[in-house]
Amino acid sequence: MLATSPVATQAPGAEEGDAHLLLDHLQKSFGDFQAVEDLNVSVRRGELIALLGPSGCGKTTTLRMIAGLSSATSGRILVDGREIQSLPAHDRDMGLVFQSYALFPHMSVERNVAFGLEMRGIARDQLKARVAKALELVQLGHLAQRRPRELSGGQQQRVALARALVIEPSILLLDEPLSNLDAKLRDQMRVEIRDIQQRLGITSVFVTHDQVEALSMCDRIAVMDKGRLAQIGTPQDIYERPATPFVAEFVGRINKLPGQMRDNSTITVAERTFKTTRNVGESGDVTMMIRPHRIEMVKRGTPSDGRNVAHGTIARATYVGDILEYSVELTDGVTLAVETATGGHSRTFSHGDEVELRWSPDDTIVFGAQA
Amino acid sequence: MNAAQAEPARSPFRLNGRQLVPILILPILLVNAISFLWPTFSLLRMSLNEPVAGGAIRETLTLQTYIDVMTDGFYLELVWNSIYLCSIITIVTLILSYPIALFIHRADPKWRSILTLMVISPLLVSAVVRTYGWVIILGDQGLINAFLMSTGLVERPARLIFNNFGVVVGLIEILMPYMILSLMAGFGRLDPRLEEAAQSLGAKRFTTLRRVTIPLTAPGIALGCLLVFVLSISSFVTPKLLGGGRVFLLATEIYDQSIVLLNWPLAASLSMLVLVIFGAALVVYSRIVKALD
């Protein structure tokens, strides 16, 4: 299934010419377990790319191989066309931000940030200036003399970022840097990291399991599933045109209904017929998928203007602040999740209301049923 | 005042946490008083008595034994020799134990308990037996000399025992478990991510060890050194057997004075001296720990 999908078979190495970082047939196994399998990713200069996937998908292992903290079983890692997979971590010139920040607890903030420069033998006065500049970049100049444990999570996160950036690495690697922060701070740091990354124009690899982070921060996303690359593309590509059912389900919520292809653009789902413009050569048993917020909910009897229509009853309505989550039971027991924005212009429904659901054939995604 | 007013009314027989503290520590205070404070005080009292020829003791209050100890070159050398040998033992034990402790700390959890058990297992055998083991290994007809002679490397047996070398070797082996366990107890702060962070910032292996690993494990190093130093300076059997009467240390001298020569006041004042050295070691230790924090 993965092998036949058009995106995953994108010719590896095709972009070798302009790639800043290139992962070429990268492979990592622990005994019998394949942690990373035949991974081909090309990162352009100045690009922020996300490695997105559930835990155990091999994204952190990949990052550790790039950083040199873990050796690849086979395959190549190239930076500016130069193979680096045999270099030790301390010669790779990568800035690494850990999930746990990994600040040296026995050193002040200033000494933490200075560490990488000391390792490079930077002269004292120049070192001081660069440390000060890096701390200024993350707005922590006033806390230079503090110990890491005296800082809040967000401040520690910034120190870790400054420590990684001050050495002016060729590539910045971020391993789930936001997962230890609370929701509000995470939103703020998301913007801040993206802002700094763009200002410095530094090529970055961002490992995350959070689709919102990946979608909102990154130029491109590489979705990984069980050690393999499931899809690589812009956030729009990933969300609107998922290459595999896994990507469709992992990135954002989605309804999943089993059906059969009648012809190239018609699906039957339990006696009901829907139109799709999204079928790529599937026939026979298929899985139909629709994003909950792409379904419009109206009172029965409104003209359908060529969209797919289904009738049902509200089984559950959940208010979550910015959206309302409905669970709609169709007449034959099939349940669809529907999301509508809360606010003045959209009508709200409650339990037991009879509704009509509509969605565009363009939003009707089809995958072969064996998935 | 306010705090007292805010206190809710309670039965007079109920105690709050703060009142409970002295009651809870009373048992250990009692044990300490009977088994440590009282004997120490008796020793102090004994050291102020005057020895009479033939092993008799005259009850008095004099500092004469202390003055004798302080002015006699033999005893000063004894103190110096003890501190010197035990410092060497401490440092070598640390150097030998550190890699072992680090290895166990980093081992797979299922191996870690087995390895820890292997470290502790020598403690199941009495130090006396282990010391005789060293006599067999280091003696003139021992394992090492037999090997050296058979290869023709030496013509006469090398002196490996009944000297400082033998005592140092024996005590190091006997004290290593304590050092390893102390080090491992202090490795809690050692997050492998920190060493990886150092490497990613350009630190080579040895620099990472020097700048990150050792500073982070310093509390364990300090604890282990204190423990081994104190245990080595107070150890008696091993120096006695492996020193063969030729190595003069405080502990062996105290034994000789009290059991052989029956000069109890002198033995007592030497014991007080050991206590002072312990106190000094403890002060140094707490200074170091405070500086590390």
C-alpha cells in the first residue's frame, strides 16, 4: 500500500543538488526491530521540516542519527553533499534541543550557553559577546547568572535554544521541544521558535508527535509510520491530500466509512450513494473518509447543489469552546463526527434533532479497503 | 501570635507534628548515647589518666599523654603516615571504582542488579578471610611471586607484603564495594542526555567526562571518599596482617598499646586523635558538598 502510493515513491535523491540535508536510504535496526526503514528525506536550505508521527515511529531515532548520537545501520546522511554518517557527534556541527532541555545543572545559564563556544576555542571577549547576543535573542539576558533549576520550563526551553543556536550550527535539530510546556506557553513558544528560525534562516528538523505544531510551524512535514516515510509535503498537502489512510487519520480528525466504488467517482456506503473527485484508481471495496469540519449541517429540505447528502439524528453534541462536536447517527446506524464553529452565524443543534449533512465531493477522500 | 490563634482547638493528648519530633528521635538518641557518646566519654576520661609501669592506671586529670604524643616524633609520624597512606588508598580506590560504578549505572537494568550483587558479594566474606587471601596472593611463595620466578623476571621473590604496598592493595580491594556503592548512589543526577548535549555542542569524550560527567557525580565522589578514608583509617585487621608489624598506623598502634603494652591512657588519647581526624574529614566533606550545591 505504501509502496504504491504516488507520494512515497517520489524518486529519492532527485533533489540531491539543492538539498542542505539529505537522508539517503537511511536504515536503523535494533536486533530484529526495524526502527527506521529506507528513509529518504531531502531538506532544503533554510527550511523547517517536521518529522511527525506517533511514538515509536522512528522519528526520534532519525533525529539521533542525524545528530550522531546513534549510528545508522545503513544508508547515508549528507550535509551540503558531504557524507557525515561516520563523523562523531562532536564533529557534526548540529545544534540540538532536547525534549528535557538537558541543561547542565551545575552551570549558570551563561556558562551553559558558552559551553559550545568554549569547545570551539572561541576567544574570551568574542565568546562573551556571542553569549550575550544569543541570550538577547531568546530574551533572557537578565537571567544569565541563574542556575537552570531556578528557571521556569519556558525559560529553560529558551536557554536550550540559545545554547544550540550560539554555535551557529549548520542545522538545528529539535526533539519535541514543546512537549514539556503547558498549552498556553506552547502556543507562544511555537511562534517564537518559528520566528527565530526564519530570522536566522537556519535549516531545521523538528521532531514532534503533535500535528498542530507540525502544521502550524513547518514548511514541510514528513509523516512517519512504523519506521517508514508515509508522506512528505507541505502542511496543506498532508492535511488536504493525505497519501495514506494512516496520514489521514493521524493528522486531524476524520470520519471513516467502508464502501464500494461503483464507478470512478461514485461510492456506495450501505445503500447510500456519494460522489467523490478524489479517487485515484481505486475500485471494489474502499474506505471513504471525510473531515468532520468539512461537513455542513443544515435543516432538512435545503437544496443540495450537487454535494453529497446524508440524513441523520444528533446522537451527541459536545461543546468545546471554539467548536461544537456532534455525533450524528445516520438512518442505518452509521455514525459520523461533525464539527461546527461556535458563534453567531452557525446554527446549533441538540440531541435528537434531525439534520441533513452535506459535504463536497472534493472533500470525499477514498482509499483502498485493505488499509 | 497569629499562628497560635489560628490553631484549631484540639485534645490536649493529641500532639502536632512539631511536638512529635523529639519523641520520635528519642530512641535513636538513647541508642547513640549508650553505644557511642558514653564510650567516647569514657575514652576521653581514660586519656586523661596516668599510666603506671606494669599496666596499672592511676586515676587523675592530666594532659601528659597528649603532650607526650604531640612531642614524640614517632607518634607524629604515625599520624602523618596514617593520613598519607589512607589518602592514597582513597584516591586509588576512587580511580579504580569510578569506571565500574559508571559501567553498572549505564548497564541494562536487568544486568544492573546482577552487577550490583557482584559488587556487594565480597562483603559476605569476612575481611580477615579476604586479607589472608591477599597473603596467599602477595606472599613470598604467593601466586604473583611464583609466576614472576617461573618466568625468570625476578631471581628472588619481590617484597609485596609486610610493607605499605601490601596494606594499600589489601585495603583498596576491601573498601572498593563501599566506594562503588557510594558512587552509584550519587549518580542519580547523571542524565545521559546531558552527556549527549555536551557531545552535540562539540565536546569530545574526555572533555565530556571532565566537564559534565565528573562534576555531576561529584556528590557521590565526595561521599565515597569520605567513607573510604574513614574506614581505612580505622581499619585494623588488614594493616595488622598485611603490614606484618612493619607498617605503623594509628589503628594498629592503638591495638598494640592497649592489648600488648597495656598503656590504656595512651591508647585512649590516640583514639581521640583518630576522632579528631574523622571530624576534620567530615568538615572537609560538608564544605565540599556545600560548594557543589
